[in-house]
Amino acid sequence: MDHPFAITLDPGTSLINHTGSWRTLRPEYVNRLPPCNHACPAGEDIQGWLAHAESGDYESAWHRLTENNPLPAIMGRVCYHPCEDACNRAALDSTVGINSVERFLGDLAISKGWRLAVPPAVSGKTVLEVGAGIGDHTHYYLDRGCSILATEARPENLRLLCQLMPTVQVALLDMDNPRLEPHRTFDVVHCYGLLYHLHNPERALEFLGACCQGMMFLETCVSFGSQSAVNLTGEKADHPTQAASGMGCRPTRPWILQKLRQLFPHVYLPRTQPNHKDFPVDWTAPERHLSPLSRAVFIASRAPIENDMLLTELPDRQERHP
């Protein structure tokens, strides 16, 4: 049927306006590798660690490099570097000396005595991610072959997450009144950036403890202080990053540690804090912390974790992760 220009067309066609297919397709996030990463037999994130090295932050570059290759000093000498053969820069002048930089970082780490960060073994695990938002952290588990249930209290965030990651199982879950039907348990529970947006954090932690048969990773905003307190605070319910109920909390670290110890036999804090202004390193001096938010990380586990980067008591001071 012939349609005049600018008249509504039949669904599925827009030949007159020459705008391509519409109402039948939706955007989908596709993670593609750059040529050098794709050619690397060790699967390194070459662009990731080279960016740190280029800025002069060699320790961060080494940490990023050793996430996939724990032996850079050796690989920098014996690898036949197919990454350089695939380098796009060759079409402009010459390839980036990836192999030489890798060897340099490995030798520098040995001379400086840098320590490897030992990540938890999560590959292939079942994961419950609460407060997933639009999936900023979800890819970490997807890349490691995990089976994920991503939950969120705001339907609009959940719809966008489904569009971005259509293979991820999702569920609407209000962590102020949490309930999963049917009840399930998971190897890993991931709760980052959510607890302080709840007005009943105790109920949320009890629910997460009941769902967790392995490890729980918890990051939240906290209040300074040595007392045990929840510290309720109002938030803007109409803001997509704030408490859906309009009421959140800023618990102290002692309150969180005490509650986690009631739910898990082993609770730890990292020796280091992320390199971000919201994460204090001196808990004895709140006046020196200039950010309006203060954050802390906890790891709770059913089994003991042997890692010298983890502490079992609340530290007054922590190191800054590079």
C-alpha cells in the first residue's frame, strides 16, 4: 500500500522514510575484544593494563596484568607476542611494544616486592546479586561463567538490565521486605551499594545469610564511630539511585561486623581500601575524610579464607589499593 510521507506506516516497515527496520529490534550490548586482546593466548586485558602503564602508574598496571597472567616477567621473555602482530598501530607506524612493557612490569614487581592479590574463586558458581541496578557489576560474574540471578527493586532498572544483558535471569526484589519464591541458596551473594539504601538492614542481612551457602561480598556506606548503630537517614525516593522507600541508613562498621558474625562463622575486612575518595583509610580521623560518603567492604564466608590481605578485626587504618 502506498503511504504519503510522514503518515504512520504499517508496523515493521519504514521503506518510504528509509530509516531501516523498526519496532522489531532492540539494542543489545555486545562485548567485543580489540585485536591485541583477541590474539593474546593468555587472554590479557592489554588495553586495560597499558593505560595504567602509559600514565606512569606501574603498580596498577602490574595488578591489572596479573589478573590474567601471574608470570609477566617470564611471559615477557618467552611469549612470541602474537598481540603485536595483530596491533592496529602497525598500519600507522609500528606496533606497540606490548611484550617489552610486560617484561618491564614483571621485573619491576620483583624488585619492588609487590604482592599478588588473590581473588576469590568464583568461576562457575551460582550468584545472587541484589541491588543490581542496570548491571554494572554483573559482567564480572558473566565473564567467569557464573549462573546469576540479578535482582532489583526498581522495575525501570530491571527492564534496562534485561535489554543490556538478555541472558541474565532477573527478578524484582525489595530488600526491605525480601522474599524469593521459591527460596533458593547460592554459592556467592553480591551486595554492593545497596545496604545503606534500606531502612531495615538487619532483615536484609538475615535474608542474604539464609540465601548464602558460600561467600558474601558486601560494600556499603557507613558512619564513622566505634559504637554499634544503624543510623537511619532520609533519601529521595524519586531518584533512581536512592532508597526506593525514601529511608536509608548509615550503619557503623561495628554494627555490620557484629551482625555478620551472627550469620557467618568467618567474617573479614580487606587490608586495603579501593583507590576512591569515598573509601577512608584512617578511621580514627573522620575530619580528614573530605568526601560526603564513607564506604567499607566486608567478606563473610561459611569456610575459612586463607589470605594475608584479609583481616578478622576492624582496622583503625587501612592501606590504599593502588
